[in-house]
Amino acid sequence: MTSIHLGRTMIMVILVCLGQFLLSGTGSGEVVDRIVAQVNDEIITLSELEQVSKSMQAQSGLNPVGKESKAIQRQMLESLIDRKLAQAEAKKRGISVSDRELDQALGDFKKRNNLADDAALTKALTQGGITLKELKQQLSDQMIQERMVQVAVGAKIMVNEPDIRRVYEESAKEGGNQAHLRMIQVPFPPGATAAQKEEVRQKVELILKEIQEGRSFSETARKHLVSEGDLGFIPLSDMAPPLIEYLKRLRPGEVAPVQTPDGFQLIQLVARRTGAPRSYEDAAPEIRRALMRQQMEKRFSEWVKTLREKAFIKIML
């Protein structure tokens, strides 16, 4: 299931963003450091990986445990490897971001997120589990990535007006309507076989059955050692059209399973609330940016695969 995100970063099937490449975070506690991967002449340390994982947990509200924690850690490591490859290629090509450009990007970030001043920005970053320095690094990495896409694909990414109108009619028009969601994640193990995927599916069916029989969402998640997150109220405009249709069939309190390439998610509709719908003029600029980023992410992913084929990569996790 794919989606367009229009202002709020979410996770997995609900929203897909460039989170794989916005890798930063802070962690508490001491980490015994060691090398977990080598990428050509670069290394990735355990502390670097731990920072990424803890940042993801802080921003998503999820707290994976056991096998799930290991699976997510491996996904984060793969993303870090991609980041190292992209950064090395950018350096080779002389692609960089000036301080002035970074300040402009930070100003745009504050405007998009309705942050009136530096105090509001600091509060939002604290809630998200990152620092201002880390945000600037994210913005710099994103701009470098966008420039690398232009170099790699050799063509300007274009978004047509009919595509913007289509997305608006399918989802963004519903910008005033929101759904309060909670989610349980049950991922496949890395490199899962058909038998392992079937085992996960059966586990999901058991979890769903217990919830339907009256056990609470949180209690069931704790019993089966899977992560649970409260996503709060999410604008329908931030969701993929198939998910919007899916939620229309649910009553508050009901839970439904969704399968993704990475595993399963159990989504609970907690409540709904309505508001004024967004006009096309208001939504169109965000839709255009989201569509362009979606195309950019796809092309960037394809390009990184070619870098991986030529790189020396050794994983020691």
C-alpha cells in the first residue's frame, strides 16, 4: 500500500516518507561500541545504529521487543548502509549544501509545521526525540539526496496537474476529517521463508481473536511481546486512499489486520472527528511536493541499488 504524506510524518502503511534517509537521534545509557558494518572504506558502529533505532522509537511511539526489535534494527542498518553509499557518492561529485541554503531550509521547515519561533521549534524537536543539530543534518542530507537524484536520473521530476487533482479528490479533500488510530506491528523476520511468514500470520490471527474476545489492545500486545503505538488523531488527507476506504468499514473500537511487504499491522480505530474540508488551492502545493518526493524516493532507491552492486559491504551485526 502506498501513500502520500501531507505534513505529518507517520510510519509503515499509513504514511511513507523519506524516514529511511532522515537518520538521527539521541540515546541515553552507555553503549559498548563495536563495528556492525563496513561499507567500502566507511564503518558503521553499534552506537550509531542504536541512536537511529532510539530516534525511530521516540518519533513513532513504538517500543519493539525481542525478535521484532532485531528485525527493525536490521532494517535501520540497511538504511544506514544506503546513506553511507549516497554520502560517499555526493562527496565524490562535489555536491554539498551551504550554510545559507541550510538556514533557508530550516525556515521553510518551521513554516510548514506552523512553528512560530525558535522556542516552538525546540519544543517540537524535544517531543520528537531529536536535537536542532540533528534536524539540520537531516535537512542537509535530504537536500543532498534531492540533488543526487537529479544527477543520477538525469531528468527533472515533473508532476502533472491531473495527478494533483486526482490525489485531492481521493484523499486530500477530506482534510477536515480525522481518525484516532492505534497500531500493533508484527514484522516478518529478515529473509523470512514462506513457513516463517505463515507462522507470523497465525500469530496475528491469534492476537486479533483475543482482542475481539474482549482482551484490551495494550494487554494483548504485552502478552505476545509485540510493539504497540498510539498514533493519535491523523487527518484522512495524510492517509492512502485504500486505507481511508478500509477505515470506513470500521466502527470505533474495532480492529482490522493489514498485510505489508514487511509483515502485518493490526489497526484499531479509536474514534473519529470532523472539521471543515480543505480547498484545492490550499492542498495543491502540499500534494505537489508529496508527489515529487514520492517519485524522487522511488528513483533514489533504484539508484542506490546500483551503488550497492558495486560496493564492498560486510555486515557484522
